[in-house]
Amino acid sequence: MDIRKNKITNDLYGYRTAIANIALVGGCGAEGNDWVLIDAGVPFSGSYIKHFIEKVIGLGKKPIAVVLTHAHFDHVGGLSYLLNKWRIPVYIHEREQVYVTGEKDYPPPHPFIEKGLMAFISPLYPRKAINVQSYVRMLPTDGSIPEMPGWKWIHTPGHTEGHVSLFREKDRVVIAGDALITVKQESALAVLTQRKEIHAPPAYFTQDWDLSYDSIKKIQTLKPSLIYTGHGKPMEGMELKKGLDLLLGRFEREMMGNEKYVH
């Protein structure tokens, strides 16, 4: 593995697990020498994530915490495996905690809301809650992220009710989870080729389109310099700025007030 290909900034690495990304953030902990894992990939990816992290931070080493943007199957798939190895805290928004404590399953998907093979087969995707309750911690209400100085969490609901994105003001980097993505996730061809194009969250699992629009608008107001999402490649600079403008314009034309997107 050539780890240089995974480097996004000096202290941010990304790794793709089949159809979903994880991130590894450095400069964490009290001394600034530790790392935090953002999301935990698709099912059965735990050992691959562990190997990737050891390539970045050293054999036998581990992050000091996990932060979840949300708890869909492709963002928590490797979590139980990793927690069995590491026994570290998992931070999540209070409205999302029921999906990682075994209390509530996600609602069924909407396979026909957007065309594409990935959308069509979405009823086959797992949506049952996992239970890692003993490791779960709530994100503080003040927007801070334990063990991640300089970062704050932003509530970006819509895709799920407790979805969060992470923002670092000093360089205006956003880790957006699925609040928005940079690949058309409904299309198997786009996922296979990773053709970069800014998009709304995966339509088949998005719960509230009005809130999703508000969340994308919230991210735009942060004036991000670089964004790394749960699906797709990093996007930055003018490409990102133009992409956000186009996405919000398309959102307003095609989705807002369209009964197809009201559930």
C-alpha cells in the first residue's frame, strides 16, 4: 500500500472501503500526537481499516477515539471488529445513538427515488441497529469534539436525523460524511469509476430532503477550502465552490417541493 495516495492534508488521510470512505485525523489528544478515526466503513472492512491505520501511525498503534458522522451500515461496518481490538470511545450525536445501542433500526430505503443500480438494490442493504453501547459517548452540546482540538462538529441532518459533519476553522477543512457527496452514489458505474461530481446525499437512504438542503447550505456558509465526503474523492478550491453553487441550484429546481422527495 502506497500510503502517500491516501494523504489529503498533512494530518488527514482518507481510505475507501468498497463503497464508503473513512478518515484518519492527526494532531489529536492532549499533546497533539494522537489520531482519531472518522467512521468505520462497510461490513467486514475492520481488518483492512486496522491495517491501513497501522501503515499511517505505526504497527500495533491505535487511534484514541472514533467519531461517527452517522450510523448507516457502510459507516459502521467495521466498528465492532475494531472496538474488540482497541476498546476506545465512540462519539456520536445524541439523535443518532439509538442506531448504535441496538434500540432502533433505520427506516426502509426508497429504491426508486433516483435511477441507478445502487439505488435499485438498496432494499438488500443492512439497516439493523448495531450494539456497541458500552463504548458510546455523546458529542458535547457545545460543538467541541473530545480529543480533537481545533475541530468542531456541525449538526447536518437530513440524510439521517443525527448526522454530523466536522469542521476545522484554521484551514476550513470539512469532513462531511454523507451530508453531501462527490460521486453519484445511486449509479454503480459512477461508484466503480469514482467519477468526481458533487451530489446530494445517497437518495435511497435520505430521510428528510428539506433538512438535507438546509445542511448543505450550512456547509456552504462555512466557505470550505476542502471537503472530504463519505463517498467519492476530496474536492477543493474553485471546483468545490462552483460545485456547491450548482448543487444547491439543482436542489432548488428538482427537489424542493417535489412530492417524489417527500416522505
